[in-house]
Amino acid sequence: SLIDLYASLIDLYASLIDLYASFIDLYASSIDLYASLIDLYASLIDLYASLIDLYASLIDLYASLIDLYVSLIDLYASLIDLYAPLIDLYAPLIDLYAPLIDLYTSLIDLYTSLIDLYTSLIDLYASLIDLYASLIDLYASLIDLYASLIDLYASLIDLYASLIDLYASL
């Protein structure tokens, strides 16, 4: 009968309203999740930008130290060149100059090792800067994606709310 058909349509519309209300809840929850992820990724971008600044400063510091050590190596090599002939000239003072040459040679070895260490650290920090810059790009892309999904889900919520209004008015 016609009454049974209308009763079935009312039941169908009520089910659709419930389904659409569930969709609205799901999309609203997704929007909250994506908004949280956007906040997280924005924080990570800030963190990585800070780390990039820190590593760039460390690279500058180590480059300055390398320049200093190269200068000290040159100075000690000059002193070795200065004292070596004096050893021959002043044989009685050999006990005084020989330890100085050994000291300067040891210092040259130390500074050479430090230059190698700082060069390695500069390479490491440069790699980390590249990695963090890539992560910043990735997180910025994810933020854009989640913002688009939030817009999409907000539109779907509006659509389902309109459908609920439509079915409720029937």
C-alpha cells in the first residue's frame, strides 16, 4: 500500500540521516586530527629550522677554528725551521731546542687531527642541514595536504548537513 511505501521511505530517510550524521562526525574527527597534525608538523618545521641555524653556526665556528689551526701549524712549522739550524749552530743548547721542536711537532700533529675532526663535523652538519631542509619541505607538503583534506571534509560536512535538512523536510 501507499502508506507502507511512505513508511519505508521515512525509514530510509531516517537511516540516511543517521548515516550522514555519522559521516559528519567522522569528517569532524578527521578535521581535528589533521589540524593536530598540522600543528605538529609546524612545530617540527620550527625545530628543524632552529637546528639548521645551529648547525650553520657550528660550521662557521669549526671553519674559523680550522683557519686558526692552519695558522698555528704554519707558525710552529716556521719555529721548527728557525730552531733546527740553531741546533747545529748551538750544539751545547741542543737539549733546550730539541724539546721545543718535539713540542711544536706534537702541536702540529694535534692541530692537524683537530682540522680533520672539524672537517668531518662540518661535513656531518652540512648533511644534517640538507636532511632537515628536506624534512621541512616534506612537512610543509603534508601541512598543505592536510589543509586541503580539512577543506574537503568541511565541504562534505556541509553537503551532508544539507542532505539531512532535505530528508528531514520530506
